[in-house]
Amino acid sequence: MAEQSMASSHPRSLGASSIFRWLMGIISFGLLAYMLVNVAYQMIVPPPAHRLVFVQDIPLPSGLGAVSPGQKDPLAPGVEQQFDHFDFQTLDPGTHRLFIAHTGPSPDLLNLAHIKFDLKTDGHIAVFDTNQDKLIARIPIPQVAGIVDAPDLHKVYAADAEESIVYSIDVKTLKFKPIELGDDEGPDAVGYDPVEHKIFVSDVGTPADPKKTLNAARTNQNVAVIDALTDTLITKINIGNLPKLPRELAPTTQPGNVPTFGYDVGHNKYDDVLHRVFVTTQILHNADDPNPVALPPPGTGELVSIDAVTNTIADRLVLPVTCSTPHGMAIDTQQEVAFIACTDFDSDRNLVENLLRVDLKSMKVIPTDPMKTRLAGGADIVLIDQRFHVLFVGCKGGISVFDEKAGEFHKLGDYVLGKGTHTIAIDEETQYLYLPLNTGGRPTLRIVKYNPNGI
């Protein structure tokens, strides 16, 4: 009986084994077919392109010295220096000329590296023709920081922080004339009101005698107002002596509840719907302190609203503890929302650099998780492409990109396109982004294209 039982089970074992081999064969064939189809698909259909696509690099002249050593052409590519610094840019739509503030070495590096800076020859504005992809001129204005286009007047305005002068530049002839702001104003960011034809200049102030103190006088911390029709100074709106608001935690020892060392006057932007100029500010520490504090007290950053008609302060908003150091800013006037780059970073306080939103009609912060709007690091210039409703934040650590359409605000990603991409200009007709930076220590204009279908 046992022999019959074993004999009868043997065919069943063979049948199960055959079925197993048959199934494994089908699975193996299926996997092979899948791999072949996948390889063929990738060969036929290219992978998705990046959101920011490299186009080309254009060599720029050195920012230190009228002409690089051994060269006679003032537009010749600069030699390796490792400390070139760029600041604001502005693109004139009529001439397709891009004006780039090329300060040479930054003021901090001048002190640290003991670099000899000649105000007569060092630093300039590079002028680049975006139609020809060609550098066409350098305007000999040193230590330029802020720069803005007044397209209806065919002018560009540039702030010389070293000499406390704003220059009015003809965009066609490139001739320029000075508008003096007074001693120790230290003009930085510049904005334009095309309705009232006014230039608003953020004056951070500079120390009158650095040997005695590195602190600027609060009377030099202003927003200067210039008549763009006559190129004359109208007035200065003082920021440095503003009393702290009730919610602010800043220490004060001055009469009137004024912060001891005043305010840093940051970027300013004009809103042509509300007819307001908005300025970011932050409390200043003692610049003479040998052990300076990294961040201002929490909850002391502000957004200040200025009436562009009366040249007076209309409103002030205390920003959250996650934004004590507001810096770059852009405004979407269709939504009436300001986007502010907050450069706070402190692991002990769980602070990260982030993008903050403010409803400008109500002057209230739009609640957002800072971790969801985290920036690439070293945030500076903020720009909006109005055509695609895309927002770019130029950071030293890369470019942070956001979808800023109403009701759809979210981060798209961080993109590394070189070292020190903190300043950006965009041509909305071509979706080209212009990134002046250093490549191997040499000044370069990197051009990339925004691809709305990229990843």
C-alpha cells in the first residue's frame, strides 16, 4: 500500500514543479519585457527638464581696477580675484539693457583682506544688452548698491553707498549726474513710484568717524525721497528715531522709547494700487560690541508703510519672532501680498531662513509654517515673474522658487546654479534669469531659463 501511495504522489509533485517553473518563466519574461520597454521609452521620450536650465556664461570685467592688469580693454574679462561682489540689478524694457551693480569686493572683505579700494577707479555698473547677449559698457560709479529703473523717464537710479550720492543715469547715453543726500546717509536699496515720479532710497546710515564708533547716527537712518522729474532731493523720512511698538521687545535707553542704536533700513518696494512704499526694518545692536549678538531680539522686525503722496509713515507692522531680520521683499499687487525673505537662523531657537507673507490691505501676517517656506540660505533679492506667478529668492546657497498664485502658494524647490546666487534679474518676455556671480573667482554673468514645465 505504501509503495502505491508513493507512486501515486510522484506525478503530482512533478506537476507542481512544472507549474512553478512555468510561472517563474512568465514572471522573468514579464520583467525582461518591462525593462526593455522602459529603456526604449527613456530613449524615445527624454526625461523631464529642470525648472531652471543653464543657457550660457558671459565673462564680466573686474570690479577692482578700471582695467584688469595687463589689459587695455575696460570690458575685458576680469582676472581671478576671489572677492568680487555684486548687488542689485535692473532691466530697462525699452533698451533691453541690464544694469548690474558690481561693487568689487564687499565692504566686509575690504576690511578683512586689507584690500586697497580706489573710489576713482574701483567698482562700477556693468551694462549688458540682453538682445545681443553682449556687455556694452561699464559706468564708473563705485560702491553701487541699490539700483532701479524708471522706464517712463528713460532713467536708471543708482545709490553710491560710499559717497552718499544717488546717480541719475540716462539709459540711452549712459551719462549720469549726482543727487547728493548729505553726509553719512549710506544709501542702499532704491525704489520707484511711477505715479508720483519719486525715488525712495533706503539710507542705512554710515558712521561719521569709524575710529570713534562704528554706529551710525539715528538721524542718518532714513528713507530719502527724490523728485525724479527734476532729480532733486525732496525730503527724508526718519526711521532711526521711531519709538518701538508695544509688542516689540527691543531694549531702549533713549527718550521716547527709541531703540538705542536705531533701525537698519532694508529693502523698499512701491505698491501702485495702494500708493504706498513698504520698507523692511530691524533693530540694530551696538556695532562696537566686540562680541556682537547674532540676531536682534525676537519680534522686533517690522514692515513700515509710507504714504507715497504725503511722504509720511502711514502704518507699522511688527513681524513674527520667525522674522526678526527681514531683508529682501517683493510685492504682488494683484493679490496685495508682500513676500519677505527672513534671514533668521538659530538652531537653539529653532529658527530657519524662511519666506513670510503679509496681507498689505489689512497689514496682517498670513500664517505659514516657516519649515514649508524654508530658503536655501543667505537670502537676499526677491523677485516675482508676474506672467507665470512664480517667485524667486536669490540666496547664496541657491535659488528658492515658489508658486505664488492665489490659493496655490507653495514651494517648488531649491536650485543650485553656482556659488553666491544672491542677486537675480528676470526678463519676463523671455523667462531668462540673470545671475552675476563668481565662477572660479572670476566675475561672470550666468544666464538661465525658467521652464514652467520643469522639475
